[in-house]
Amino acid sequence: MRKVRAGNCIESKESEIRLVVHRATGKQRLAKIFKKKELSPEWIQTIGEELKLLIALDHPYVQKTIEIFEDDHRLYIVQEMPEGGLLFDKLAEDAHFSEFKAVKILAQLLQALRFSHQKKIVHRDINPTSIWFDDFDN
């Protein structure tokens, strides 16, 4: 595993994000790794219920959660690795999006939010460092 940059944060007191490779398929994935000793038992129980919901989500504009597992010290959430990068990086590269591109991004974001809200799931941290693109700029 190697660390990847997710916005300006690659790790915090509670967690880190790493790029991992599925041995059987060779596909790259993101692993969000939470240190259990930094988490409250209530948080672990609550997040467990939320993660079950995430695995069931299937929408073209929602990052797919592939697998969740744990050991004695860590909780691992494995998600698909979007190949197109972060909105944050795209804004840094090209500070002037065309109106068409901005509308496309916003429409896809709103579709993903509507889908999630219909499933009673709320994203608590929407910002340019949490919006990923696939390799088709979706």
C-alpha cells in the first residue's frame, strides 16, 4: 500500500487513505483505514450500520464501496478508485471552467445527492476534496 493524497489530507489522527491493489484483478482501490483506538465505541457501532447502507448503494455518480473489514486495531473501507482525480485538483489546474462544464458537474452532483437523500443518507462534508471524477470526467 502507498499513501495517496486526498485533497490536502493524507492522514489524520483517526484515519488515513491508501492506494491498494486487488491481487486477483490488479484493480486499484482506495482504502480508508480508521484506527480503532482513536474512535469511540459508539462511533464504531454507528458507522457499522451506515457502512452496510453504503455497500448497497449503486449509482453512476456515487463512489462504490467494495468491501469493509476489520482487524483488532483498524477498520478498513475499500472503495473504487476514480481515475479522473479530485475536483480540487481540476480547479487548481484550470481555475476557469466553462459554464457547460460547471453545469455538468453540478447536475451530476445533484443527481448523486438526490439518490443518496432518497436512501436517507446525508453527506456531511461536500467540498472539492471529496468530489472525485472517473476517467470520463463524470
